[in-house]
Amino acid sequence: MRHYLFGSSTAHRTEECPAWVEQSEGLPRADSSFAMDGTVIHQLLENAALIDQYRMEDQLGKLVVDDHPRVTAEHLQMAQEMWAATRQLLDEYGAIEYEAETTGTAAADVGGTLDMIADCGDTALLIDYKTGMGVQVDAVNNRQILFAAAVCQESSEASDMLDGKDKFVGIIIQPNRAGEVAVKRWEFDQADIAAFWEGHLQKIELARQGGLTPVAGDHCKFCPANGLCDATTGNLLRMARLDDKNLEQLAWGLDHIEQVKDTIKNIEKRAYEQLEVGAEIPGWKLVRGRPGNTRWIDQGVALARLRRMLGGKKHVVKEQLLSPAQVIALAKTIGNLSAVKPVVDELTERPPATKNTLAPASDPRPAVLSASGLSAALDSLK
């Protein structure tokens, strides 16, 4: 897949901090293990859309993307659930035709790819898959989708599906924090695309000119310069000076905590990479990590030697039932999911949360009553 300097995945970053281009110049682009897993799932979804009679379950254990992990039961389950959500959307909107993995181009360095564009008569669906559940992406005013709509209308294999359309539905299909695949939608029109694109082209021109001051924010998470520019390292210093008795400062800290965590991870990652190629960082060095857990050289030999010493095989080998998720994946592979799923639902439970956790005010879960609130509620009953 071609990576454009100004692309759909960097549209939000370009809007908020055009300086990222100059700040990132010459820095490598590295994929995390999570991104590599996401690429495998995306490939399964693309194949399911483009290849007739494609069976995802047949890919279990196979390599579908070079230099990436082989397909696991977890990859398979996520891809199948996301594809089921996609098919339901296509049916709901009466899709006539669709293109998967559509790339649009507006200039040599400006372009981007969308996971699916579907022609539904007077409406076009623009579908984007997100496989991670840690960073929840909203569909409303989604700049990545607006960018893709603009460049795919201008030049792409799906341009004909967008011609004459004034009703668009931007869709994010993503697992929520509980791991359940959710569908988020946003309806927009040509005026929304035009307004975004006019302003975005101005931001691109500013980025090309350079000489800008970087601005920190949630757009820093995947920026190559995260942890190297003054904006992100400055927030580290501000975080260290917070007054833990000042509620406004604590609110600021919570708003920026994920960004600061990402900055710290990026600093550690870049330091490791420099030391690994022989650079010298004052006060730091690479050392051997802790060795792995002790393991059997040959389990068969170990069993033969130990079973008579420890009271037989039953004391040496323990059988373990597959997890519910593994059972569901196996049932899909065998082809009897409809029979197995009700049994799994009947015999499983999800334990309740054992402790409270911080969440932004936008989180749909109800707030837990505070200690002072609980005390006041009890007093009112007296």
C-alpha cells in the first residue's frame, strides 16, 4: 500500500498541527504489533469483500500478509464479526455495488485509502474499519472520512459511485472497550466535504512551507515526532509540576495523560533504537533482559521420566478447557456455530467489575456514587 505524506490517516494531525511534517522529516515510520494485527484483520476483510466464496475460517494459521503474524482465532473472530456488521449495513442501505480498499489521489503527495465505498442509489457509504479498542474513534466530523471522500471523488476506482451524490454516510466499525463490534454513523453532504477540503488544502500548504510551531494534542499519538518536538516534551514538564490539590490542574492532567504516556513510550522506543545501532546516550546502556520462564526441552521425555516419580500422569499433566472465545472460533471453523453459540451463552458469564476506573465525562457508563455522595444518601434515609 502506498503511503502519502498527506493522507487520510494523517488528516486530523495535519489539521491540528501542520508542523508535524517538518518535525518528522527523516524519522522512520514503525508499525506496532497492534498495527500488524490490524493489517491481518483488514486483509481478511478485504479478501471477503473482493473474492467470491471466500471463507475466512479457511485462513486460520495461514499467512495472509507477508512479514505479519499468521491468522489466529482472535484475528478470525474479529474479522468475521466486522464483516457481519458490514453485510448488515450493505443490506440495510440497499447497496448496489461497492469497492473495497479504495485509494484516491489529489496530488503526488496527497491521497488516501478507505476500507469500503458502497453505492446505495442516492446515498454513498464510506466505511472505515478500526481494529483497536483502546482509542475509540467517533464518526461525527471524522476528518479521515472527509479527506477520503474528497480524494476518492477526485480520482479513484470508486469515483463513479460518488458522482452526483449529495448524501453520504460515514461509518466507523470498531470494537468498543468491552470488545464488542459497534457501528458508528454520521450523515453529511457535499457542502461538508467542500468546507473541510478548502481549509485542509490551506493546512497542507502551510505544512509544505514549514517554519511552524508544533502543537500538542490527541493527534500526537502516532506522530513520528512524538517525544522529540518541543510541544510534547513540554507537556511532560507541565505534568511533573501539577498541584495534586488543584482540581483544575488535575483535570488538565487527566485530559493529557494518554498523550503524555505515548510521549514517554516514544522516548523510550527511540532511545532503544539509537542504543541498538551503537549510539551512546549519557547515563544509559542496553543490558540483557530477564530470561524467560523455565520450559521443558522435550515434554515427552519429561513426562516419561516424571510420571512414575510423581504418582502417575494425572498428577503431571492437567487438561484445560478452551476459553469461550476459542470455542466460538473453533465452532466457526467446523461450521456448527449455530448449535454451539447458545450452549456457550448458557454456560458462560462475565464477572462484574471489582473496582472503579477513571473515565471521561463522555463515557456512556453511569458515574459511580462518590464516598461523600454515598454518605449523604445514607444520611437521607435516617
